[in-house]
Amino acid sequence: MWQALYAELAQEDFIVIAVAEESRGAETAREWIELARPTYPVLIDREHHVADLYNMVNVPQAVWIDEQGRIVRPSETAGSHDAWRSRDRASGTLPESALALAAQAKRTYVEAVRDWAQHGARSRHAFTPEQARAHLALPDDKVALANAHFRLGYHLRAAGNVTEGDVHLQLAADLRPDSWNIYRQAMNLRELGPTGLAADDDFFARVDALGSGRYYPPPDLEGFPTELGFAPRE
Amino acid sequence: MTTILTDAGVSSVDTARAAGEDLWLPAADLPRASGWTLKPEGLCQGEMCVPLPRAATERYLADGAVNLAAFWRLLGRPVLHDTSGSTWMLGAAASDRGRALCTLEAPDFTLPDIDGNLHSLSDYRGKRVFLTTWSSW
């Protein structure tokens, strides 16, 4: 998704780093990488270390980091949003109305990334330190414990202790039920379905349980669809 | 052999002794396994030292060994292990992660690409980095 933008911005001091939250490792990621043929680094994060450090709950999420290594937009959804919840579960397609919202959401976000890539700190989309702190979602003790269970579960599984590994992956998902990163990766490790997509009836039941509540806070970006929860700042 | 998982990575130690919720390590093996060093002022990591509670020193120190699990809990960090006590996860506390994020300094990490070459976020200092995630699932 980001290759065209990256190629277009090759002259800027700008780079994309795409981290694959992929406990099955490089071989599972390879076919996707070869399809997208990115010229920016694609890294394999079997233990979901980046999601842990930056407190992410799903993919894709993104963080903007400036030339000095400072966060100017903390973790936020980067291409996924609640419009996806109206997707037809058999065909995977979005209804007409949601398609338009998804297109607007994507256009708004990509434009914002382009603007920042070109203008850096002068971009109106780069937060001041105060704004960046205000947008941080900080983990609580349950999240920290969930991340510890996830990593232990991953390691036990990798060492051949699948039964006990799965117990810890389950504990992780129970402690942090809002993390699709944990829940869907654990499902994907237990069993690789024919499509490779970790979305079964239980997953959709969890999505349905969100009701009218939002899974994601929308990115705080002017032009983002208000139907997806964006509220312009005063 | 005991496997110890921390933020610094994975280490294997053949001198560790697990007993219930305790994990004893000879002080000499502590830096490699945990990044902490036993000093007269307490356990130290870089410039930072944490004194051990005077009233219960034996809980943390005995016969030249350090109870790493008890120390980790003293720091308020999660400690987990498998049933056999051979794999220990010494996690980060929510406050560790929160404090790091609040500085707005992007937490560094090192990961392999598909060919096994290692990349650190800090290798790209001087550029604006759009750090994004994806997955096959």
C-alpha cells in the first residue's frame, strides 16, 4: 500500500518501515512481500515487540517519528477503521456506502502522510509535543501482563511446548480482549485456515459484541469522515 | 538449562536454580541474563541502582546468588514461567512502557528483514520515519 507513495517521495528525507506482526515468521510473510515488492525495509516481528513497545492493538497501525527520533503522531490506525465492520463476511466486500467512507478515510490519511513527508515539522499534521502526549494511549497492568503471557506463549510454542504455549496465548487474549494482534495471531498459530485469514465465528462474535461502540478512535485528521467518529477540533 | 526472556532478548543460563516462584542466579551471571549487576548499593543497570530492602535481604540475596524473580516483582514487573520452571518471562511494567512513551522518544528496537539482516529504528535517525505494521492474518 505504501510503495507508490514511498517511490514518489524518494527525494525527501523520508522512509517507510513496515513491521510484520507475524509469529509464523519470514516464510509466511514472504509471499506478501514479494507481491508488494517494497523498496523500504520490511521487518519480521515474531514476538510482536513493536506492538508491545508502542501499545498497538491491531494492524495496520502507524507511528510518525521525526528526524530526531521523536514521536510526532503516536500509534493510530493507518488504513483500517470501523467501516470495515460492515464488510460482507462471506465475500469480504464492502457495501457501496462504506466503500465511499473507506476511500475518503484512506485518501485523507495518505495525503496527511505525504504532507508530513514533504514538510516535516511544518506539516499541520505533525503534532506538537503537548498534542502528541495527549494522543498517547498508555498501557495498564493487564496489558503489560497480557504482553508477557503472549511472549512466553510464543516461546514455549516455538520450543515445541505447544500445549502450554497455547495456554499462555489464551491468557494473553483474555487479559487484553481488545487486541486483535494477540487474539488473531494466537488463532493463526493454532491453525492456519485455507485463506490464512484468522477470522472465524468467534472472532466475528467479538466484533459484534462491540455493538455501536467504536473499536478504533479515528485518526485526529481534518477531512477524516465524521461517520467514522472523527470530530473536528474546536 | 534455563531460558530467560527480557526486553534485552533471550538468554540461556545453565547455573540458574528455579524454586517455585523464585529464580536464583549466581551474581556473576546476572548481567548477561538480565542486564542488571550486583553492587554494594544494590542492583544496578547503567546509572540506576535499586537498593534491596534491608529488612528482607535474604529474600533477594543468598550465597552469592540473586533471586532475579523476586527482584523483578520488587520493580513491579510481571514474572511468568512455564510449569517446569525452565523458561522465565521477565516482563516490562505498564509504567515502564508508559514512562518511555511519555518522553516521546520513539522506543528503539532491532528486527530482521526477510533475508535475516538486522535493522534498528535508530539506524534511520535523520529521516522522517513512517513506522507501520501489517500481517498476513
